Amino acid sequence: MRDVYDAIIIGSGHNGLTLGAYLARCGLDVVVLERRHEEGGGLCTEELTQPGFLHNVHANYHTFVDLAPPQGDLDLAGHGLEYVRPEVQMASIFDDGTALTVHTDLDKTCASIARFSEQDAETFRRLYTEAHGYVNLLLGTLMYQPPMSMKELTRALSVFGVEERSEFLSVKLRRETIDTFLDQHFTHPKVKAHLAFHGAVCGYANDVPGLAMSFPLLVGKIDNWNLCVGGSHRLAHVLWRDLAQHGGVLISDAEVSRIAVEDGRAVGVVLADGTELTARRLVASTVDVEQTFRQLLPQEAVPAELATAVETDLLHQPWSLFSVHLAMSEPPRYEAASFDPDVDRAWVVNLGYASTEELDADWRTVRSGALPGTCRPNAAVNTLFDPTDAPEGHYTGLLRQVAPYALADGGPAAWDEMGHWYGRRCIEAWQRFAPNLGDGAILDWVPYTPADIPRKLRNMVQGDWMMGEVSLANMLDRRPLPGLAQYRTPVDGLYMAGSTQHPHGFITFAPAYNALQVIADDLGLEAWWRDV
Amino acid sequence: MPDIYSTEWYDAVREAINAGVGQLRSVPEGRFIVAVEVAGDGTSPYVDEDGERRFLMEIDDGICLWYRELDAGEDEHGHVEGRIDYRFRGPATVFDEIAAGLVDPVDVALRGTISVRGDMRLLLRNAEHVASLLEAYTNAVSTTWPLGRPPYAEPTESRQMAEGRQTAGEPEGAAARA
């Protein structure tokens, strides 16, 4: 193994691979180090149930396709990456047998909403049209740039008079919840429930103050949910391919135990097996803040104030996800199809939330460490859109339910006892809406609990799949901590480039892309990539 | 009065920009490069239907030092080193109508009709200066057009959109501007 590189990147999730690929294309000699046996981090696709059934263990929904700059810059399609954008993107199915569907065709979405409220359908059309117009501008401003402060953003909104020109953007959104936004603009509880559900699947809880600021952006890409053909891991694979084609190296089973620091500068890493690797120009960590600053760095290299902040100020999502992965012999046939046949063609399905109040109650319950009284998971059958993920004539299924990481009664370890019990409850909830999914249709299933998340992916601390709370207090130039928000660290040559950074987790590529801008500035690299 | 995109017109815009700098509370420090790409759309007579006109401008401490129209196919990096800080691109008709004061430039940026690329932090942090640039482009310089209107026979889509907003229950401020 070579032992000297220009750039050493810790972690091969999509951010680590993306940063590595860009830097390799800049001509740097790059190595990406991965603790696990394969690259990808949250982009892992495994045969969890039976052979031939490919389950996306973590990342399933890719909503930044054709929006994230790396996809074009790194020619991911040219490397074989393929997406499917289901025509019926989402559905909410309600206990009374009615349903609402979101389509790639705006007219069809509005027609579905109009069955509940014509006024809401018209409001949605205006909101979508407005938001779709500025989605690229907002992405360029809010996501694919190192973060500004909320004060700077709101001042600019004011100077440009955006509030006067927009029906939906407003400075006051920075203090409001998504619930408030929905109450101001929409009337029907089910319409509001569906839009809030959509935000929740994106990681934005509808009762958290300040998240209304992001809501128009979420709506602007509400019809851009894409499935990675062959499984989400395929994205990791093509990123690796681009890295390798430009001379970069990926080493798996290479756990970093220490970042070497000399005279206040990161100069390399030491692997768990004692191997020492030297970094001529930079080390970038895409793992969590706790590991980076409490375990990997020598403590004398971490300023006391930062060490204290890492100890006390980091904010993690106070909710996690409980998943059930299923192997099935048939897809769900929903009773609500008699109301709206398109529900059987929908990808992401909300099973039962019919009001924002129901969602709010579950957020409160989950944050207290308890399980919601009624299971209302969301369901997805990827095989409907990518038949390659299951044996012919068979289907994979995914159920996800918001849940606490640490159960009030027993902590995270209690999940080991409860996983199968709770998985069964989630399946029963699905069967209530799709009675054909009797036990004969379900060949096998496995629970994947909040406690399993950090066991597999250590950087998702406390089952925090967004790698940091999505909230006003942990947003923009305050994420993950004010002193780390611009991707630089107090240790020269050490950068943070993972989902702990602005904007957040999800397959956005943005933390790596933004860290790249900072690294390019610091190292004087020529920026060959296209402007946002 | 000059034709739009003519040397005389751009000189007048530049003078208007520079005259406005003294009125600003803050101006951006340092140098940055702005690119404007005006794409032919078959309506504007100033740009070939399938062609484009590209302009570069250097701003230094808020002052427009120079502007330049590039020849077809000319590499912009023959004139500037490093990256373009902002790049505006859109249909010629929309740029024409912005210059005529018929279409609001922030509106069309919000609609995505004109794309804005580049360092958005710089753009937002210097919002006041950018607003003054837009003001100079929009209202400061007259053209040969009669009554401030481009010489098109029919209202274009962008103008129809802008005018349509006046009857769509938009806030009064927006309607007044449109």
C-alpha cells in the first residue's frame, strides 16, 4: 500500500466519494478510506431478506437528481447511473378509504387535491409554480454554497423586495413551523397532512419553528423523487468509478484510528492496523463530529472551547426511523384504489396520517421516547419501478415509521427485544390498507431498528440519519457548530465534508460540494466545474 | 438615444452604474466579473434566433471599470482570469423588456426565466449594489424605442406573464411594478 497522498478522505459515503472524485479530477493524488467492507455509507443495498431481493438499507429516495451539480460535473450518467422517476410519486391513503396522489404531472396532482378542496388545488398550483421557478436559484443560494447567516439571507430578501413579489416567500418564515405555513395557505386537513408528510420524509418535522423557510423549496421539487436503478448502492459504485478513473484510490476495511497532527496541521492518518498514511495537502473527514474531534484527533489539537461545544452543543434529530424490509410475492393492492386507482402505482405512500395534528402528536410521543399509539408507516415498493431489485414476479417492500432512538423504557438496547414485535405492527398497519398482503404474500421480512442504524453506520450517532438536527438552531452557519460551519476546522489542513455540515444529510452531495469550494480556495485549485 | 446593446447604450449604463455608487451605504470591496448571456428567441431583433450575445463586465469596488461584448465563439477567459463571479442568462426578449422597464428583473429571476449562476453569497451580501446595477439597467438609460417599448408587434410571453399578475390577486406592490 502506498503511504503518501495529496488528500486523505475519511469515509466513503456519497460525500466522501464526491469530494474525492472532484479532487482527483483536479489532479490531486487522493485516497478515500472506508471502515466497512464496501464504499457507500448510507448508499448500501443488501439482500437483507432472501437472495435476489435488493433492499436499500438507508437511502432510498433521491430527490436532487438533475439538481445537484456533481451529477453533471462527474458525468454520473456516463458511468452508468440510471434513475427512474415514478409517474405517481407519492400518495396519502386515509382511514376512510380516500386517497390523495402527487404526480409528475401537475394537472393530475391538482385534480387529486381538488377532490378534497378546489381552493387548495389552486393554491398548490400557485405554490408549486412559484417554487418551481426559483428552485434552482434557492438551491444555488441555500444548498450549493457554503452557508450564509440567516440575518444575511433575510436582509438580501428584503433589499430585493422578494416578499412583495412572492405569495409564499416571507422573512417571517424563519420563525414559523411548516404547520403554520400550511394553516396560512391551505384549508383541508388531508391536504395539509400530505404536504406535512412529504416534509417529514425529507427530514423536516412540521412542528419545528423555522423550517417553514425551507418549505417552498421542498414543494418546488415535490415531484422529483427518483429511484436509483439497481439499488442506491449503484450511485456509490459510479462515484467510485469516477474517482478511480481519475487516479483516486478507495481502500475498504481501513478504519482510521487517529488523525496525525504536527504543529497544528493535519498531516495524515493512522489506521487501526497501525498503517500510517501521510497527507501532503489535506485531510477531510466525512464522519461525525464526535468521532472526528473526540476520537480521531489528539485532544491537545482541539481547542478547549470547541471540545466543550462538541461535548455539549451538538444537536441530533430527536427522532429516528424504524424500518421493515420485506420480500413479497405480490405488490400491495390498496382498497383506496376504488377511490383513486393511481394509489396502486404510487411510490411513497403515507399510510394513514390524515391531519397535521396526528403528525404533531406522534412527534411529541417519539421525542418523549415512546412509540406512537397507532402505527402509520410509509410504504414503498421499489420493484414496481425497477424490476431488477427482486426475482422475476416478486417484489421488495420498505416500511418506515418515525420512532425514538432511545426508548424511554430500556433505551436503544430495548429495540433488540422489540424489533420483531414492532415490525409486525407496521406490517399489520400496511395490511389494513392493502388486505391482499396477507402472510402468504409476504415471503420474508426483517426489522431494521433505530438502534441498528449506528451499529452499521457509526457516524449516524443516535440513529440520526440526517447527521444533525434539522432545526433553526442547527441550520446554515450554525451547523454543526458555528466554529465548524464553513467546512474548515481549527486544525490547519483538516476539513469537514460530510452530512454533519450544511445543509444536512440526505443524498444532496452538498456538504462535499461546498467543502470543495473552500478547499479549492485554500489550495488554489483551478475550479473546472460548472457554476451552480 | 442609443440602440440597446450598442456601445453607446452600454456606455450610458456604465455611467449610470458608476454614478449610483456614491449613493449606496455599502459597496462590494474588490473586483468581480459579471457575465450576461442574451439568448436569441426569435422575437427580439437584436439577437439571431439561434444565436446569443455575450457580455462581460468588471466591477471593482463597486465601479464598472469596463464592459465588453464577446465575438461569437470567443473564449471569455481571453479577457478575464479565474472564474466569472455571476452569470445571468435568459431570452433576449426578457432582457429587452427589462431594459425597457416593462419586466421586473427580480421577478424574472424568481421565476427562473433568467438564470443566475455563480457565487450567490457575493450576490446576496452585495444585494444593495446588485439592486443598483439592476436599476441602472432597467430605468437609467433610454433607448431608441418609442414609448420605452421594444419594437415588437405583439406582447411577449414574459410581458403577458407580468401583466397577468396584476389581475391575479398579487400584492399591490408587485402589481404596481409590473
